[in-house]
Amino acid sequence: MKLDILVFAAHPDDAELACSGTIAASVAQGKKVGIVDFTKGELGTRGTPELRLQEANEAAQILQLSARENLGFEDILFLDDFAHQIEIVKMIRKYQPEIVLANAVSDRHPDHGKGGEVTSKACFMSGLRKIVTELDGIQQEPWRPKYVYHYIQNNYIQPDFVVDISSYWNTKLASIKAFKSQFFDPNSKEPQSFISSENFLDFIEARAREYGHSINVKYGEGFTKERSIGVQDLFDLK
């Protein structure tokens, strides 16, 4: 299955928190979008790997994803090395996306910056024909995405561009709340975590409003680029 956009995320819920509005907007435009999670978030304070996978599938349905996979990397312990890069290459060659969205270039959680870096390297490697990969016993063709963008996570980063997600805010919020084990639930008996307070969801909305305000819309999601963005017409810029 060829996808238009493939999102890589260190943990289930990274994509939902940072770029699910953009995903929903793209799907509404008829684009095919998938997510590949690296880990099951097994070292997180709350929930279990099995529950996180279930929640990820629920979020996938809300976002109407065309595909979602989990590579089973070790939470916190996965490395930016060839063994991990090559597994990402296999996913890029499998889905042949035009655009890849990756973790933030740096962030509070060390897996996020590391996830962004390993994805960026894999996108380049995937275009090298002398790197040979097989999937289900079939040799894969080289494929390099045209564009790699990094979504912004906990730490504030000045975006290079902002996507208007105003019409998809409720979808974004529903996809986040699919991860019931992780976010605010007054009835939960699990220990509190950095992201489980009601204030954290308020922060997510405040960040979306801030980015939206910067482009004169209600809600936005920010991204950083790896290379210059080109336009043919100044009126392409909004």
C-alpha cells in the first residue's frame, strides 16, 4: 500500500499529541496516511504495552489511518544505529510515502530527539540502492521521501510553518483521549505522571491556540523543516 504521508513516532500517542490535526486534515483531503510507532511505551508510568497497542488501534480508527504498525523497539533503550535504521528503511520502502513526519528535533523526552534523528537518517538511507532490504522474503525497491518534516512536542520550538487544524480540533482531541491510560481520568487509580494531569490537556490546547494565533486561525500545529521550502507563486504562502 502506497501512502501519501507516513508518520514515525517514538511512542504510541506522540503523533496524536503533536500532529493528529494535520493527519485528520490530510485524510479529509483524500490523502492516505499511516503511523509507525517505534516502541510500545512500556517504560511509561501508566498502562501496559498491551493496553497501549489497543489504545493506538482505537486512535487509528478515529483518525481513519490507512495503516498503523509498531516496530517493537525498546522504550528508552533503542539506539540510533544501523540495526534500528534498517527497520525504519523497510517501512519507508513498504509504504513509499511522499512526505514523512518525524519526532521533534529535540525535546524533554530523550526518545523524541533520538526518534527524529534516526528517522531522518533512515529516509536518506532508504534511497540508496546498495542498501538491500527484504520484507516477507521479497527484495524491496529503494525509495526516498520527497520531504521530511519534524512535528513539535513538549518543548517550545519556533515552527518553520504552521498547519491550520481548526476544523479538526475535535478529532485531534478524540484521538488523544483514546489513550485513556495515559491522560486525565479522575477515576484512575494509577500513579500520576507528567502527562496525566488535567493541566496537561490544557497545555495541548494552549499550544494549538498559540500556533493557530500566529497564522490568524483558531488552532494550529507547528513543524520544522530540514531544507528550504520552495514555492512557485508568492500566493502559495498564507
